[in-house]
Amino acid sequence: MQAMIFLFISGAEIFFIMFIVVMVFGADKIPGIAKGLGKGMRQLRDATDDIKREIQKSAEKQGIDTSFTDDIKDEINKVKKGVDDVTGTIKRK
């Protein structure tokens, strides 16, 4: 029997946390809370993307060579593909 591990929390602990959340906020408030969390995460991601774009623009204006980042991304993708090829043939039982 293989148990699913999610952030080192068991199923019973997840159930207990959900029970406490329902007891504290009520079932009718949970969708609103989830919507607010989703909006917050979206704003955070947009902010980090804006910061990345600004850094990239300022680097290009100053003539800094950023082509090495593309080389690093290519190498990372090659390693990921290699790992996927190896792990695709190995199955855990």
C-alpha cells in the first residue's frame, strides 16, 4: 500500500485541518476565502513577472549580455529531458 504524501501531511491531518477551517469560517465563507487567495497569488505572480521584465530591460539598456541565461535554460531542459527519459522506464511498486 502506497500512501500519498503531500507536504509530509497525512490524510487524517488534512481532514482535521479542513474540519477546523470549516468550524472557524463556516462552509459558506470558504469559496470566498479561496477566491481571495487565488487573486492574491495572481497579483504576486504578476508582480514578480513585472520585476523580472524591469530587470531584463535595465540589463539590456546597460548593455549587459544576458544570453548566458538562455544557455543555462537550454542545459536545464536537457537535464530534465534526460531525467524524464530515465524515470519513464522505471516504475515504483
